[in-house]
Amino acid sequence: MSKPSARTKTLTLLAITYVVSFCSFAYEFVYSELLTVMYGGTVTQYVITVGLYFFSLGIGSAVSDDLQGDAPSNFFRTEVYLAAVAPAGFMLIVGLNSVAIPETVPSELVWVVARLPAIAVGFLSGFELPLLTRMVEQTDEPGRLLPAAVTEGFGRLYGLVLGVFGLFWSVERTAGERSGLSVVLAMDYVGGLFGAVVYAKVLYPRLGLVPTIFVLALLNAVTALVFVARFSERPWGLFSGERRKLASRESAALLAVCLLLTAGYAGAVANHRQVDREVTELYLEQQIESEYQRGAMDAEITDQWTTEYQHVVRYDRTWTGAGDNPYFAEESEQCLRLGTAVQLCESWADSYHQGLVDVPMSLTDRGPETNVLVVGGGDWIAIDRLRQYNVSVDHVDLDGEFMAHAKNDSFYARWHDDAHEYDRLNTTVGDGYAYLGDTDESYDLVLLDIPGATDDDLLKLYSKEFYDSIRRHLEPDGVVAAWAYSQYGYPQHNKAYLNTVREAGFDRYAPYWAWEDVDRDGESERVEQFYVLAPGERESFPDPGSTRATDYVRAHADRYRDLQWRAVPRYSGVEVNSLFHPNYDIIVDT
């Protein structure tokens, strides 16, 4: 039987291995998601960040041989450095998006600087496993860590597994103790898996990115203190009088830094809601203001919250620039963002939904026999406009939490007027793509009230397969209406989008704008662009002054008099966006 002290040494080191692996993997997910929030492109950011992490992890592991002479002290230093560097790197990325960077600074340089934190964390994490392996092998006697009955049970299970391996590899069962490397690696892999699961299911959805980085840094700092308590030969070590080979000789100054970091992070975690709000507002307000001429607009976050699928932000924007305000009539107004994309502002909320609903409704009959599908539209505003035409509506939106919030929130209620209670409405909480795959219904009109293509997660809703599924559910004279990015502001997206819908069978389209006097100067301005899509030949648009046109179209008859069907262009050299062959040009950088 091994000595109790030897057993506690090994158990402590293995527990520490598990925790530091948990933190290391979770850090990379935090950085990946933060870079996605800041710069867009989920797949791109995750792939590059994880790739840089493993590259720097390998470099750190190679360099760690030169740290083995005083492994305990160097391990303590590594944990303290990680606890300091990881949150600092997070705030560096936030800072890059919270200050106005001079135009003379190359964007490539900003790109590199924003990835340095992931490299630093990977490099420092590369020290951990070799140092821990060395310390496990230096313990007086690893001994048995589990009761004999448990060890025997695992032994029999291991024998069965090894028997299966023997069918494919040449194996020889190792007698006695496992090597220090194999034990440490096993704990590292298990900790990494646990870190990924806990981050995805607990930390990110329940706390958000900002508190998560402080939770992980706190774990690193506490781990360093636990290590000191067990292995330090200084007076503050709980076992400082114990004779042993493995001992840490850390400095008092570094221990003081570790204690300060622990106290600071504990306070941040305890007040995580306030910390999250203040840091998020810092970069979001600057990000919003940077979309206008410098100094012309002031943004103030008034409310924000996160659902399982999106970050919801409500804010006031106030015109502070010289001259007349071209954006809205009042001194300030409220706006809503989902993620990084603006969804609506008070000055054009009505005109957006009039463009989405009232223009295409001029192309179809109005009444209970008309079937309309709305994909998205969790704010219920499009449903309210459809209710005015007494049509039957199927409504599918992924974010049930946001839909429930919008029902009773006064900000949305002023436009939707309790449309969720419409008696000809059938709402499904679910994925629009999956819904089309399951339903047998056919529709006279499909309205796509979905977010802009700013994220890889939305590639599916801009794919050939999605539009092909929509086409198969259209009545012979049915049409699709969708908000569209301007071909002038986003030419690559526009080309990829039109090639995609054409490949899906929509060979006719009519681009149009919604109109509104947003600044109340007596002149209507173009607000948002839309496309109405159709497969096959179509009759001419009805006269915008006729009774067949909706009230909105008649009110802007001069704007819609030239509206007509066109052939969807085909652009050579531009790939279609498909589920299994995505064209990332369809993702736009907002």
C-alpha cells in the first residue's frame, strides 16, 4: 500500500490536469465566439482560432523541455500568467472594436493583433502537460488511487477493450502502473471534453461570453493556489514540513499577484450581470456609432439579453452631427439589433413591413383561402399586416424565447397589436428549413422575414436547397418575397444570392424598395430593398393605381409604376451556395 501523502500528491496533480485542460479548451471557444461576434463568419473564426491554438500549443510543448529543471515553480508561474493573460486578451479584442482605429492602420495588422490572445493562451497551455507529466513521474510512489474492488472492475473492462483492440493492432497488456504520460493525457482529454460540453451547454448560454472568461481565469488562479497549498516549500504551504522530491519555490510577489487576481475575478463572477452589461455596452455602442460619420451619432444601450440563438440589443441613437438629420425626424429614436444586424428602428419599422408584406400582397388574392407562410418574423409585426388581409398564415420561427418576449414587450406591441392571437394563424417554433421538409402544405405567398446573411449559421437559409424546398411548396402562381442587400453595397453577396435562387428554379424576380418619409422633410426616401421571386413566366404587375393594388402600393403608385418581372441574371465564375458546397461570398461583413 502506498503512503497517503504520495496518493494525495498524485490525486492533486491529476485533478489539476483535469481543471487546466477544461480551462484551456474553453478559452479557445470563448475567443472563437468573440471573434465571430466582432468580425462575423462562425466557421472561419472557429477554424482559424482553433488552428492557431493547436499550433501554439505544439510550440509551447516543445519549449517546455527547458522549463523542466524547476517544474513545480514554473507550473505555478504558468497558471498565474494564464489567469492574467486570458482575460487581458479578451479585453484587447473588445478594445479593438471599441475605439476608432485610424484608417492608416492596415486591416491586416488589426486581424493579426486580434488573434494574438489565442496564440498566447495556446503557447502557455503548451507548458502545462509536459510539466504535469514530469511532476507525476517525480511523485514518490503513484500507488493505487482507487479502492481495490473498483480497480479490479476497471481492470476487467480494460481487458475486454484490449481484446477488441487485439483484432486490429498488435497489443501487449502493460503490467503494473500506467506511465505518468498516459495518465496525464487521459485526464487532459477528459477535461477538454468536459470543458467543451460545459461551455456549450452552461457557461455561454447562461452567463454569456464576458462572465465566462472571468470564470475560467478564476479557475486558473484557484488552481495555482491549490497547487501552492499542496506543493510549496514556503511557510504558506500546508505540507511545507514534509520531506519530498516535488516542491515549489514560488516567489511571494507572484503569490500576491495570484491572490489579487483571484479576489478580482471572484468579484467579477459574483457581479457577472453588471460586468457583462458594462463590457458589452462598451463595444456595442462604439460599434453602432462607427457605422456613421465620426462623431455624428451617439448610441446608448437601453436593454440587452441573450436567447439560445441570438443576442438581442435595444438602443437609442441620437443625432449629434452638423446639419439636418437624414436618418430620422426626432432628436433620438429606439432601434433593435439581433446579433450584429439592425432589425428595425422606429422611423422605418412600418415601411419595412409594408415593403415585405403589402407589395407582394398586390400579386395575390386576399382572404381566408389564401395561404401564406412566414419564415422568421418572431416580432409578430409581419403577422399583424397579414391579418389586415384576412389570409391564413403558417408562421415558423426558431427562437421561441424571443417570440414569447416580443408578445408582451411594449416596444414590439406598438406594431404587432397582439397579432399572435390572430385566429387564422398557426405558429410553429422550429427551424424553417426543417419545417418545409416536413409539411405537405402549399402556399400562395412565402415571406422570408429572416436575418441578413451575416453569419455562417444562416448559410442554410440562403442555400439552393432551402429555396428549392420553397419552390416545391408554392402554388403554380405563388411568389416569394424577401429582404435583400443592395447589389451596390454588397456585390459579391448579390451575385452569389441570385445565382443560388436561379439554380433553385426561380428564374424571374422583381427588385423593389420600401418608401417612407423617415426624416419628415416632405420627400419619401428609399428605406429597404426587397426581391419578389417566382418560378417560370409571370403576368405583368397590376397597375399600382388599381383596386387590385394594396393601399400602400396605391399611396406610392408613382414609385411602383415601373415595377416589372425580370430574368434572374446568371453570373459566370460565381458559385451557387449549397449546403454541401457553401459559397462564403454570400456572407456579408456588417
